[in-house]
Amino acid sequence: MPKIPTFITEARPTAEVGSVKADVKVPLSQTLATALTPVTNAIVKHRVQEKNFENKTEALKLENEALLEFTNTLDQASKLDNKDQAFELVKTESERIKSIYSNKASNKYVKTLFNNSFYGEVQKGIFKVNSRVSTNIIQSLDLEVNKKKNKILTDAFIDKNPLAAATVANDLLLLYEKNYKGRIDEDEYKALIQGIPSELEIYEVTQNLRKDPRQTYLDLWDKTKYTNISYENREKLIAQAKGLLTPEIKNEWENFAAAALDGKEIPFDMDFAKEVLDTKVFNGMMEQYSVIKESVSNTKILNSVNQSELKSTLDSITKDAFDSMDYIDAKKMKEYYEGVVNRRNEAMIEDPNNFIINTNPTAEKLFNELQEETIPELQIEKKLALTEFLVAEQKLLGNQDHQIRVMSNQEANSWVNTYKTADAKERVFMLQKLDLEFGEYNSKALLELSSKGLPFTAQLSSFLQDETETMKFLSLDDKSEQQTLRKFLEDNESSLSEVRKAVRKKLVDFEDVIVRGNRFDTSQASVKMEKIVETLSYYAANELFANQAESVEDAAKIAANVIMGRFEIEDSFYVPLVFNGKKVNATDPTGIIDKAELIKNYYLDQFEAVAFGSDKEKDVQVLTEDFKTQAKYNGEWRNTADGTGLIYGIVFPDASFTPLINKNGENLMFRFDDTSKILPNTNIELDYSLARPDSEKTTIEKQFEEKFTDEEIIKLRRL
């Protein structure tokens, strides 16, 4: 052990002067000077005493200032784990500090006072540093010992080294003996050596808790296991296990409750939960447990029944609960089932595919098979099969055509995020694959992806069917490309606004059809049209940039033809010449347009549409006849909201559009790729031989004109 330095004082402070007492008695025989001599002496003595106090104050002030700086030195030294270094630091710095402040003394006496007091504080500081450094040495040793110990334990228990496992106890004994024997208290050393078996078991338990906290928790309660662990340490480990198990059990409970809402029963160990969880938490679970257990089968029914039967089914299940349970329990069941129905209704709007996959065993099976499939061709087949099943189930559960979705929210979001980070080539591939995966539902898929942020160019590109043109089109999504085109127009005394106006003029007829076609939300149609115009505006700007057009007018015409050249535009609807990657028969005698006109002219009655509302002043027959008249003369075909086909409905005086429905709630509509000659939602075959020039009137038209005057016809059309 290094020698603790000591310091010898250089001098002793002068003894303190006692209090000054003036006791002057002046006899009459003495002169004044003689008489004042004792007074003068008293004053001198008092000044000496006063000066002594001034010196002491100055010395104390210097000491306090020096100690402030010296304290920092002691703090630095106390952090070291080497005594020679610590003492050298104290010695060097104390001499430096002493020299600085000693030289500030006003006299030799102050200097001596300061030096003696400061040396005393240095001695105290040395003993304090000595104690702290001793502690640091042990702590540093502990740190290094623990590093070595962890290596020994890791080799034995984690790396499963057979030799390390066989010698682990002896390795720890040697480690402690080498580093602690004779260095720490003897009793402390013995306790350390005797605690090795317990230390090994505690380490084993902590490792097992990470891997399997449930089984380890049970083992800790087994008196035949971990026999070297003390009761106190065992309690601490059990508490640690509970801390790990609590979130795990809560998660299991959430899965149990969620599965029940989907009509599934998964195991949950209430007895184990009671052992581990806080009493309050467990009691909350217990209140719900019996309800959930009783509800699973009925929940399955509520999740799968047709929408038209949902209310009556719920009423029946609720009635059974009140018939077989106490009122309070039955009320809880009623509230639970109402929650199930609300959840179903919300899910069928927000994410119907996800809901069906979670609640329908067949859908779940198809989904899992798709996830496990690795062959691309089979992946496409299974994706199509899953989509078709999901669409059919949505219809069964009551979703209308415009509510049917072909992608879950998660799938759509993931697809869009991948698309946005892909280059133009990768995007083309993704769109081609999407077409294969969804087949006839590709347009719906694109519409859903668009709602999740898919650039509009992707939706429009589905009509192009030309890879080079598609690549060119998709590149217009790039912000830097858009900036380049805007700068080019500005440099050539034009603007994107000017190009947009020119493009819009070329799309007047198409815009009218687009706006008409969205019966559910005209604002959505306006947004769609704005996106079309903006995209084609950049397309036109690119034509100018590439010298493919000589003027803004020419560029606008080329851009507009990207759309107009790929559609047949009628008064109230459009027909794409390409749909879902296939050519569409639009204008042939058996094409889409003629099919629509044939149905309107000859088959409206056979669709058996249900009259809207009621009129007390009219009987059913009159109401039906009026409705047929309205359907014929105020009805028209329009594009479906998702752009996949045509739908027939009546246009009212306020310009609103209401689709026809039959007694089954089905619309008169068909898709662009529907090549059948069957009247939609019937078994009636269409007779194309009935078609004839527009100038030739139908029987219904003739009967209508015979029955009503021109004035009456005008009034009827205004109804």
C-alpha cells in the first residue's frame, strides 16, 4: 500500500490577545500627559488585538477560496482506482493551490495562518481520497470479475459447452479465490464461496425466464427444483416471473375476447391467470369470461347470417338469453350481442375482406393457402379464388355493389407503399401482376388502391395496354419531372394553367359523362376529373418538351386523345375499348351500346323493377304503370361508380339519379366484360333480332302516345 503523505506545520499562530480593559485613574497631582499614558497603552493593545482578528479573517477567506478549488481536485482523485495516481494528483494540486493563495496574503502572519489551516484540510482530504479509492479498487475488481463470471456462465448455460458446464462451479471458485481471498472481509468471502450453488441456479432461472416464463414460474413453486435458492431469492424470482407473464396473459385474454367476437373459441387458462394477475385485473376478466364462453356459437351465427335476417336473428338470440338466464346476466348478453352486430356492420363498411377472413373458416383456409403458396402461377389462381369467394360473401352479408371491396386495408396500403418506392419498370410489372391476380375485379382493385394514395396515372394506364406508352405515362408521377415540365413551359412563355385549359376543352363530353356517372358522390367525380385533366396536362407538356407537338392546342389534342381515343362516348355513359386487359365489343350489333339500348327499349318491364315509394291517392296498379313510364322516358344508362360497367336508373327533375331495383334488391346493371345475352339478374335471354332503327317506335312507345296527349306526356316527364 502506498504511504499516505503527511505535512508538518511551519509555525504556530500567535496567542490570542485578551479583552482590552481601560481602568484609568488620574490623580490631581499628575499632568494630563502623565495621566493619559495608561489610556494610550490600552489603545495600542486594542489595536494589536484588532489587527490579529483582521489577519485571521483574511487567512480564513483565503482558506475558503482555496478549498473550493481543492474540492474539485479531491473529487477527481476520488474517482481513480489507483492510489499512487490519486495521491500524486492531490500532492501536486494542493501545492499549486497553496502557492497561489499563500502569495495573496497581505503579510507573513496571514500567510502562516493560511498555510497551517490549508495543510490540515489537505490531510483530511488525503484520508477521504484513500477510503474512496479503496472502494473504487474493489468496484473495479468486481466489474472485471463479473465480466469473467458472465463468460463462464455463458459458456456453460447458453453456448452449452459440455466442458464448461462440467467445470462451471470450480471455475467460479477459482475466480473468487484468486481475486477476493485476503482482499475482502473473511466472512464476506466465505458467504461468496458458499453461495456459488445458489448463484448458478439463479442464473439458470433467469435464462429460463426469458425462454419460457410460464414453465419456469411453475418450476419455482416446485420444492424439488432449484433447492439451493433461498426462500427470499425464490420470492424475488417468482415476482420477476409474474412481471414477465402479466403482459403475456393480458395479450392471451385480448386474443381470446377478439376470437370470440369472430365466433371462434380459443383456449384461455383462467386458473393460471388467477395465480399470476393482480386481483383487480383478474376480477375484471372473470366478469366477462362467462359471457364470452356462452356467446361463441351465437356470435358465429350473427357474423354469418344475411343482412336481411340479422335483426330477427339478434332478437331471437336475445330472447333466448332472457328466457334462460337471470335478468342481469341476460342484459349483459344482450349488450354483448349488440356489440357484435355493431362491430360486424362497421367492419363490413370499413374492411369487409379482413372481417370475412377472420370470421369465415373457408375464407381463412383460402387465405392461409395463398400465404403458403410459393409457385407464382398457383399464387395467381388462389388469389383469384379467394377474391371471388370474398365478393360472394360480401353480397351474402348484405353489401351493395358499390360497397363491395376486393382488397383489405392492409393489403391496399402495403401495395401502394411498395408502388410509390418502385421505379417505372417495376410499376409496370406491378400493374400487370395486379391485372392477373384480380382478373375481372382489376378495376375495383385500382379504385381501392387510388383511395389509399395510388397515383392517378396508374388507374388511367389500365386503359393503355401499351408498355412504352404506360412507362411514359407513369413517369409523369415524378415530382422532379413535373418541375422540369413546368419550368420548360415558363421558359417558352406558357404555363401549365394554359395547357390545362386547352386539355379541358377537349374533354368536355367525357367530363359530362364522368360527372353523371357518379351517382353517390358528385364531388368524387369532380376530383376524379381534376386528376385526369392534371395528368393529361403534364402529358401534353411532355409532348411539347419532346417536340412531338408544335403548339399548346396540338399538345392538348394529343393528350386528350389518350382518353377519348380509348372510349366510345354516348350521351350519358362511356364504354372503354379495353377493359381489364381485354378488348371490349362496344359498337358491334351485339356490343355493349346495342345491348344497353335493347334492354331499355324492350326489356324494362321484364326486369320487374319495384316502384319507388308510395302514393296513397293512387292504387298499386296505377303507381306501377306510372313508374314504368318514368323508367322508360326519364331513365338512362350511366357508368357504375367503380367504372366497371353500366347501371340503369331514373333521372329526376332535380338531376338526381336513382338506380332501378327489383324485388330482390338487385340493380339493372352489367359489366363491360359481360358478353352474355341474358337480361341482368334474370334468366331471360335477350333477342337481338328485335333491334331496329331508332326511327321505328316500340309497342310501348305507341301505347304511351295513344294513351296520353302531348301535354300530358310533358307533365309526366316533369314529375
